[in-house]
Amino acid sequence: MESIRVSRIPNGVVTISLQRPEKKNAINYPMWGELARIIDEVAGSKSDRVLVLTGSGDSFCAGADLSGEMEHDRHHLARMHYINQLPLALHGCPKPTIAKVNGIAAGAGVNLAIGCDLVVASDRARFSEIFVKRALTVDLGGTWLLPRLIGIHRAKELALFGDIISAAEADRIGLVNRVVPHDELDTFVDDWANRLADGPPLAMQMSKQLLNAAMSSSLQEALNAEAMAQSVNFASEDTRTAIAAFLHKATAKFRGL
């Protein structure tokens, strides 16, 4: 699609860039399904190791493109089920994901960003759960993500007021991992993406799954899951390679085996 650009570099870093700068990268109806399809493709690829999600121009994503939404020929509930393919695909992607927030992230755009494993923001970025200003409720997984990231009371504050907050405030409340000077954003994210691409895919995938399940697991369930994951690691080629490299003071090269 002209409104989505996918680029790959040989080390396994995939970048998905929203390409509607004239609309602040607001997502129109066809884009929801296409984004989910691309993320599923990355999830199933042996060569793709890291996914970076960003926007073109001076915006990350202004959320859903609401123009014409009220006249759409599909039932609203059916449309929401279609849209919800995207947060499910992002959450279920076994590869590490990074949101590179270069500007405004509003509404579904915020929740698209925080649905990634890591969020790196430019110091020019701004965030708003703007739904309430449009007489809408929070969606794209925001009601599930926000309390887990910043606590229930701060989540309610963002949802009920819909205020725009700065990158510094987003950092202070734990909505993002890092805020960096705008001119250093690309370099910083490239460094993180390359480090993740060089990491052990199987071990990172299982750590991600365990952490995603943590909020709904008891300690005993978490320990059992950790034991199973660790047993898989110790049987893998990557772990044998890593231990040998450690003993010989060498650098391990991981293959995901």
C-alpha cells in the first residue's frame, strides 16, 4: 500500500512506516488489516528478527482516520473486530518490537505505540488518549495496556481528560522507555534494533511471552513457565554457543536454533 512502507536490512531489522504525513499518519480502514498482515508476516519469518514501527514526516500516528466513519457500510462492531486484528497481531508477535515516536501520537496512535515492547520518543513527541474529546472510549487495547504500564489512576486521568502530554511527562509516568533529542532518535533506535537483532531469538521470544503473561499468572505458574522455557534454552544450539563463547571470551553469533 502507498500508505505503508516496509523496509528490511540484512541483519533482520524490519521497519514499518506509516506514510500519510498530510493526515499526521492517521490510519484509514484498509490500513488496519494491512498492518496486521505485515506484522503476522514478520512474526512468521525466519529472517526477520526485530520490528520497528514509526511514522513519516513530523508525526507518529494521529489515530484512526474518522472521516467518513459514520457513513461506513459495515456495522460498527464488525469494524472494531476487524481493527482489533492489529493489536492482537502486535501483542502476539514473537519478535521484539520498538515504537519510534517521532511526533504526535494520539488516540489509537498512542496505543499502537505502547503496544510495542519498547517505546522510544523524540523530545518533540506528544501523547494524548484523545478519544473522550471525540465522545469515544479508549480502544486498540489501551484499556488493557495503560493500567499495566502506568497504574489505574494515571490511566483514568489520561482516558477521562484526553489531555496532550509532553514526551517528558510520558517518560515521568512510565509511558515510554526513553526520550532522546529529536536529531538523535534514528541513531538511538537503530542501535537498540541492531542489538536486539544480534541477540538470541528463542530466549528473547520466551522472555517476552513470560513477561506478557505475568499480570495474569501466579508466582507458581510463572516459575513453572520459566522452568519450561529454561529447559528449552539449555537444549538449544544458541545457549550452547553462548556458554562456549563465555568460557572462551569470544562473541557468540545466534541463529535462533
